[in-house]
Amino acid sequence: MNTILVTGGCGFIFSNFIRYMLNKYKDYKIINFDNLTYCGRLENTENFKDNKNYKFIKGDICDVDLVNQIVKRVDVIVHGAAESFVDRSISNAENFIQTNVYGTYVLLEAAKKNNIKKFVFISTDEVYGSIEEGSFKEDSLLNPRNPYSASKTAADLLAKSYFSTYNLPVVITRSSNNFGPYQYPEKLIPLFITSLLEDKKVPLYGDGLNVRDWLYVLDNCEAIDFVMHNGVDGESYNIGGGNEITNLDITKFILKVLGKNETNIEFVKDRLGHDKRYSLDFSKIRKLGWKPKYNFNDVMNSTIRWYENNEKWWKEIKTGDYLNYYNKHYHETHKMSNNI
């Protein structure tokens, strides 16, 4: 597994994953393939961009020729690139179908042609849909309820079919909601933290009683690494944090840490097709040898403090200055990275 291709490595989860891998494995080479869409930020790679074992290539996973050129050089693919924000998929699903389904197909085809040693497909707990009681197991019925989760379900099943049909060594991870540093501030936790830091109210959908299981991003990174090395080909693995909490309660947690009160909550009309509760049974990966290690309260506190201490990072996004900055500086600085 000397050379690993990570797709979407300038985004939240996979910039953390690359940093984790480079720190842990001194003999692995990482190629980060990212199209730098609105939530892919080169700043997320700033503290490892000069690592001798790291290379960045800007490009689209739907670009068949470019993908084939890159995959010829790698042993393992960790496919994390995706359109992932439910609200955006509800307003316009086209990019989700193109990137999440067709882009996965392009990568699977390239992996098949080049005899990749392992293809790790990053799915989501949202493929299962909502559950009122109990928890989903890996063999539970997939029942997506919005265009985002439907596109991930299609890609999930497509990846699994390449194992069944072509014996491609595919493993699939389905994690619960991630949180931590570098998360784009459209998702609940970073949006609420940064809004409160700006003395703005936070928009809470419906009654706020929707339940999510929160997983610290570094726990997920370790789990993906674990599945890459120990997962059985053709199998799926749920990755949970064991931290089920309502959106209202997590909002109250953030308010308390930041010294705010509940008058800062603005209840808004519920999202279309809003799943009530996600819950994963992740005993399968536990039996294999992985379990989450981070304490929820501790890492929630450290996450809040990270956004407090990195105001420039998120203010550029929320003011729109980032796009101007990218066009002015990063495009010229990194266009040479397309040279493979």
C-alpha cells in the first residue's frame, strides 16, 4: 500500500485523514485529488503541503482520462470526494448525481483496469434513512430519503457490485455525522459555532428534536485506516461515535460553552424530508478491533475553541472573500500541480 489516492482531500474529513496518515505512516505516499469546489480548500492542507510524501492534483473525478492517468500510479484508492450537503441536494440534485454516482463509476472503472489492491468507498449512515427505535446494521435495508443520500446509496451499491461482478477488492465505510476542525460552516456544528461568534442567532429546524450520532473526525480517520488494512473485501462497516444527541441539545451545549443563552435560537421551518433519527450498530467493526477513543465533551470543547482561534479561516468563507482569494492567488499558484 505504498501509494494511496485520496479523493476530496481538500475537504473537511479527508484533509484530516491525509494529515493523520502522513503523521502515522512515514513510508506511504499520498496523492490528493480534489476539484476545489466551494468546500474544498487548499488552506486545509497548509500544514502538510510540503511533506515529501504528499502531492496535490487538481481535477474532477468525472474526468476519465485524468483519472486513468493518476490511478496507474497508485496501489489504493480512498474515495471520499462527494457533494454532501442535504439542503443543496434538495434545491438542485444534478451535481450530486454527476459527482457521487458517475464520478464513483469512473474511479471504479479505473481501479478495475489497473488492478488496484484496495478500493475504500466512503459512504454514509444516511443511506439507511431514518429509524425510530433500535440501530441499523450493515445488512439493514437501504432507504435513502433525500437526493443526497439517494446518490450515495447508488454509489455504495455500485461499488459493492464491482466486488461481486469483477472481484474488485472493495470495502465500504458508513459513518455517522462527523464534526471537528476544518468543517465547512454550512453544517450544523460549525455553522452554529461561527454564527454565535458573530453574535447572530442560529436557525434550528423544526422542534430541534432530530437525533444524530456524532463522531469526531479523527475517530473516523482512524476507522477508515483500520478498514483499509483489516476490512474484508466486499464488506461494509458502520462507524459510529456512540454519541446520540438531539440537535436542540447539541445547540444548548454550544451555547453554554460560548456563554450564550437560548434566546439565540431561532426555530425555523423544518427541512423537506428531514430524517428524525440516525443510529448505527457498529459492533461489526468493534469485533474486528476498532472503537472510538475520543471523549465527546472534550472534543466538542476543543472543536469550539478551534473555530474561536481560526476566525480568518471561516470568515473568508462566510463573507465570500474566499472565492476572490482563490481566483487571485491559488489558481495561479497551484495550476502546475496538474502535471502528473
